[in-house]
Amino acid sequence: MLFTKRQESELITAIKGRGEIPLKFVYLGEGAHNWDALAGGRTENGGINSMEGVLLTSKAADFIGSFNGVSKINVIDIGCGNGYPGVPIFNELREQGIAFRYVPVDISAELLNLAEKNVHEMFPDTEIKKFHLDFELGNFSDMTYALKSDGSSNLLLFLGSTLGNFSDRNRVLTNFRDSMSSDDYLINGVELTNFAKINKILSHYSLDVVGDFLYFIPEQIGIKRENTDFNVVWNDRENQVEMRLTLKKDARITIGNESFKLEEGESLFLARSMKFAEWSVTKLLSDVGYRNELLTTNADRSYMLSMVQPTRYIV
Ligand SMILES: C[S@@+](CC[C@H](N)C(=O)[O-])C[C@H]1O[C@@H](n2cnc3c(N)ncnc32)[C@H](O)[C@@H]1O
């Protein structure tokens, strides 16, 4: 079974309500391998977010420096993917002799297993504790609180521009905030908009490997790829790349015990990838109630990492 009962209800409601297949479902089951193929390997091998990896590597010591005198850190990798994006942080912790526990958090059991395997291969002595959950549904303070019972500190990672995939970014960031105490940190990595390169960005999203990844759920529920058009557009008002399919024939959708028809000409929203500006990420984080500890971009301003903390007092 690919979906839980709750996920079936959420998927049916999203299709019937707003014509959308929520992107998060694409990582379930076999979809995890499609993501792994798209994401690629470790930074040095030029994975999908190699820009992020290079920046994180060059600034890892500064980020870790904020944890003054701490002897053990729980690296909570939210939306862990294949586990490789956090490697620059693990290397730095290792270098500084700070013990760490790797805590991948994901909706996909398959990606949790893959991240565990990959990180274990590189850091065989490191304790790994996986959490299988959907972070859109609420905070996970029970887990973050319990992790600190041995006196360790929490560092949350939200890497790979994942923030740009959600329609309600405040909700996601609020769930993280409510899972943090005022001495925990969150590092968020996002791609910035470079208007000069919009056409180049769009061509990346039209690649077959992106299609293979995004068509996983449509094909599971009864939509044949050859009976659709795949369309990628830049939405200037929302600052995001949008990916949709449009049916060239009627399709019978089956999810769990429910079956219904979608008609020729109907479109389904498959994914968004919002691009940010330095000010818009900073404002978003601040509106949710985070203070900024460190902010850094790469030389051509195409990627940004920010390290933030919940605001306890007005600063
Ligand atoms: C864009 S990928 C990024 C993966 C990794 N951080 C990277 O940088 O390569 C998004 C990740 O978040 C996970 N994810 C997406 N939505 C989620 C949700 N609502 N709850 C838990 N995990 C989610 C996916 O399964 C996937 O591992």
C-alpha cells in the first residue's frame, strides 16, 4: 500500500478541491528512487543542489561556531532526501570533535532508509534515529524535546530549497518553530531568483528525468503519461516555476476504494518551485517569529543559507 488512509483522503480532496496532486506524495514508495536519481550523489559529484553543498561546506564552521561549548548535537534533517546534503555539516562536526546523532525526518520510509544507509556508510560510528512523519500536519516537539534529554542540542536542517515547494510556507515554518526551544537553530537553504536565468531554469524542469519523477503518482492512480501534455511555466506574480499536466483524453482515477472521472482538457497541478529574494526569505522567517543568526549567499547570489532561532524576546 503506497498511501495511508489519511493520505488517500488528502489526495482525493486535493484533486477534487483544487486540482492538485500534492508534491510530497511523489517521494513515497518507488518514488524515493526517482528522487534519488534526480538529486544525484554527494556534492562533489555535482548533485542537484551542488551550489548549496559548496556554500554549506565553506560556511559550516561559522554555523557550528554558534553552538558555543556544546559537546553533542542532534542534526535533525527535515525532509532528508538521500541524506547527502547534510554531509558538509557532519564533516565539520567530526573535524571539531563534536559528537552528533543523525536524525532524518521524512514522509517517505524509503528515503529515511536510504539516508540512514548513506550516512551510516560515511560515518559508521554515528547513532542514527529516524522519524517517519508529515511535517505539514503539525509540530514534532515530542521528538525534538526527547532528543535533548541527554543534554545535547538541536540543529534542524531544511535544505534543498524544499521550502519553495509548499503553497503555505508559513505553516511549515511555524511547525518547525513550535518544535524548537530558544537555544536550538534551524539552517534553511533556498534558491534565489535570478531573472536573467529564468529561461535556463525552465529548461531544467522540462527534462525527462523531472517528468519521470513527477508522473509517479499520476501513473499510480490511472493517468497514462502519453495521454497528457506536461507543461512548465514561470509564474511572475508568485515568483515560482509551476508544473502541470493536461489530459488529452478522459481518465478514470482510482485511489483506495474511490473511483472518479477527470475529463479531457482538465489540468492537474503537480509541483511548484518558488524562487526567493534575500529580503523575501528574511521577511518570511521574521514574520513567523525567527531571529536571524547568520545569513550567507554564494558569489553569484543564486543560493542563500540562513541560520535562525525562535524569537523569545523582541530583538
Ligand atoms: C526537495 S526534496 C529535498 C531533499 C533533501 N533535503 C535535499 O536537499 O536533497 C524534499 C524532501 O522532503 C520530504 N518531504 C516533502 N514533504 C514532506 C512532508 N510534508 N513531511 C515530511 N517530509 C516531506 C521529501 O520526502 C523529500 O525527502
